[in-house]
Amino acid sequence: MDYTQTAAFITNTLFVMTLGWYLITNLQWYDYRIERVVLRHHKSWWHLVYFILPFIAYYVSGEYFWILFYGVIAPSIFMWHRKLDKKVVLTWRVKRFLILLIFITLFLNFVCTLKAFCHVYSVFFPLALAYALSWGTERFLFETYKRQAKQKIASMGELTIICVTGSYGKTSMKNFIAQVLSSKFNVYATPRSVNTLGGIIRDVNESLPLNAQVYICEAGAREIGDIYAIAQLLHPQIVVVGKVGPQHLEYFKTLERIQRTKLEIIHSNRLKRAFIHTSVTDQPHEKVTFFGEDIQNLTATLEGTDFDMNMDGELHHFHTSVLGGFQTININAAILIARELGMEPDAIIHAVEKLKSVEHRLERIDAGGKIILDDGYNGNIDGMLEGVRLCSLHNGRKVIVTPGLVESTEELNRELIHAINGVFDIAIITGQLNAAQFDKELHVPQKIMLADKSQMVKTLGEVTRAGDIILFANDAPNFI
């Protein structure tokens, strides 16, 4: 190869890998489903700027493409990546894709150069071939790992599996159930927000201890059939369907479809008991226990939560340091399951009293004379309104940082805005998803619109002071 061929070889390879990096980043965000990346991306204009236009420029500019690549395309995609607050995680799946892509690209470029096989170095073909081979490889590995997970579960004959789903509160419910049951059983729960079929399969194979007595699994969905697949993998003995509401409407379109999808969890050939929130269905069944209306005398403040609940025909009082009256729904489920598994009322009351807040879900942090309510992982209207209500109990200035509701409706965001208007002195609105609506309808003494979240820490340092309460309500990544 002469100097010109070598330069074109290198430029083409770097360009393909740059587009590949963009592609796999977006695929990871959307659960590796290409149709969601193409049709349901929250910022689809990114595809035009960082993929389609560079692709067109490659074929239009010909031998001068290197100027565009090194001068415009590579720097712009580098800056795009640098500003992301949720960068690609280098899992083995990502590594396999990138390795396939680099080898295919190098091979094709080598053939094109030595054999004069192609006039223009290929970009689309290595990306398409790497994606197809990667998809096939991952599908094969997925089925292999799925069989391994089923075999492991089958080998643990004494294991009780509890599966938790709902529109929101799944992670909190899972953690509360695990904390309560841990006082009597050897409990293992899926970590963080692992709730997809692939994530659960990996968790079972790699992390589920063989001596576990109770396995608590969270089940999430973006499409009809997602939860059914999880139920058919685990065949849980106990299931919980928490509160269902208009969350992820952009995927399911109607509340009825959401309810039907959540109820897929009961399709287990080992089902003994299903605890179902009254917002899901009222259809009776011998194995179904409804919950959600059992809490009485609720008092929820910035110091904790007190409530009464009936167990075995007797009213019992509960106290927990967990914040948020809505959390009693999740604690209610934990209490019911504990009784189902034979825990005594006094032991359950003691376990509830020791409950710890789930990280980033109305978690109270006292720092620098300020009260911080970290509700960054909560994105539902009930939880956000409860955070607003708790802040209203504070005597000092009140500050909220939020992008609003994501994957929701304009009406629910309007309800949130109305609540904010009646409580907060300062509102910092992050991101662009709901920016126009908040800018128009939000009326607080000080409103700050932040398109770039990288300025948030600096802004908070400038506008807050000791004695303030600061609510972080939802923390959507900037690709949303």
C-alpha cells in the first residue's frame, strides 16, 4: 500500500469504529433492541447528526473525506460522548460487538486495498455484518445461559421464589421484602434495578447463592410478553403486582395493556399465592390476595412514617424511618409476604422498624446545614407528589431539581407543575424533554432552566444555602 492507501485504510477503520461506538451505546440504552433505537429514541435527531449525515458525507466527499472526519465528525462525536451522563458500559456483549466490528472492517479494508476489489471503502457492510453476527452470537449465548439458569433453579428444590412487578415502586418493594424476610431466612434479591429477562438470567447464573432459601426477583417490561417470559423462567411460588398507573404509556399505549402485561406474572405452574394491588384488577381468585387499602392512621413526616395495619384480625402499629406515605403500599406487601411465610407479628413489626431507605428513593441526607431528599430514581407521579408534600413541611426555603416525568403524559406533568408552584421557592428544570411545558406553566419565585446537567452542581452552589431543603425528583439520563 502507498501512503494514500494507508491513510484511507486508517481513516475508514476509525470512521467505522466511531459509528459502531455510537450504535452500541444507543443499543445498550434501549436493551439492545434496534427497533427501539430507531423508532422510540427520545432524541432521534442525534441519529441524523451523528450517524446519517456522517454516513452521507463519507460517500459524497470521496478522497476529501479525511478532512471532514478529523476536522468535524470525530470531534463532534467525541464531545457527544463526553457530555453523556450514562456512558456505554463495557460488558462482554459490547466487547464482542466491537471485536467483531474491528476484525470485519480490517479484513474488508485489506481485501479492498490489495485486490482493488472496491472503489470506495465500505462502511455500511461491516456495521451491518457485525450487528448481524453479534445478534446471532448473543442469541445463541442467551439460550445457552437461559438453559443453565433453569437447570440451576431446578436443582434448588427448597428455594422459594418471590417475583415483584408493577408500574412503579418495584425496587423499593423488592428491597423491603428482602429486609423483612432477612430476619428469619437466608435471602437473596436481584441487585439494583436488574429486572429484564437477560439481567435475571445472568444474576441467577452468576450470583444466586446455592444456599439461598428465598430469591426475590424484580420483573420489568417494555412490551407485552416481557413479564410472561420471566415467569416462565422462574415459575415463582409467590408473586406481587404493585400499584399500576400510566407509566411507560409510550410503549403500552393504554392502561389496560399495562395491567394485562403486569398480570402475566401469575402464569407460574408453582404459584401458591399472588398479592395484587387493587389498582390492577378486582377479579377474585382462590390464590389471589388483594392489598392497597389495608393502611390506617397514616402519618408521614420528614422524620419517618407511622401507620396501623390489620394482621390476623388484630390492628398493629408500625413505625419506620423510611420516608413517604406511598411507601406504605410497598411495606404492606412485605408484611403480607412475611406472614405468608410464617413470620410472627412481633418479628414483622421489629423488622419494619429497622427498614432502611432504598438508595435514591426519598433518601434523606443531611449535609452542610441542608436537608437533601434524594428521589432521583423515582419517576412516577405518586412518589414525586409525596416528595413535594414532604418538602412543604419544612420551615425554610424549598428547592426542587427535576426534569419532570419521563415516559408519561402532559396532563400528569401539569399536575406535578401545579404542586411545585404551591410549594417551592426555587425550581431547577434539567434536560429538554419537558422544558417547554415547564417554562410555560411553572410559576415560582426563581426558575432556572438547565439544558446541560453538567452545570447543576455549580448552580446549586450558587442559589442554595444552609437551612434549605433540596428535592432531587427523578434523574433522567441526558439521552432522554
